[in-house]
Amino acid sequence: MTTIVTENCDGCRFTDCVTVCPVDCFHYDDRMLYIDPDKCIDCSACISECPVEAIYEDDDIPEEFEKWIAINAERAPKLPVCNEQWDPLPGAEEKKKEWGF
């Protein structure tokens, strides 16, 4: 099992989650974060840290987000590691409020 970053992260890229990851399995691009399933130890510490509920266990992921399992597996290993907290992307706080988080 692993944890999966889904579309709520896209355009936000809050990095609260990476600060609790013990194995540096988060990777990033200019839009969002991804989790490398080969590095994730399934501790689930990141799930509760995400302010926009973008992270799920792969066996508990809503059906509409299942495509993100493959997207994370494909993209994460090709991208740089993110292991420190950064400012979210411009407009992220507004999205968070709009979604009711």
C-alpha cells in the first residue's frame, strides 16, 4: 500500500504534508506534489496534514481519484524531492476557502 496525492493539490501545492514524511517520498512539479510509491512506507502521517484533503491511502481512495494512483507512480520518480515546507502557490489559500477547508 501507499498514499496518493490527488487533484486537490493541483494548483495549490501546500507542503504541510512533506514536513512529517520520514522517508522523503514527496516529489514536485510546478503545479503539485506526488508520492513515490516505491519510497512511501505507508505511515499515513501526511494525510491529516493536508489542508485540502488531497491525500488518500490507495485502498481508501474515492473511485473518481483512482487514476491518481498511476499518475503518482509515473511522475514522482522523475521529479525532484520536496522535503521542506514552502509557501503554497499563488491563489491556493483562496481555493482552500472556496472549497470550505
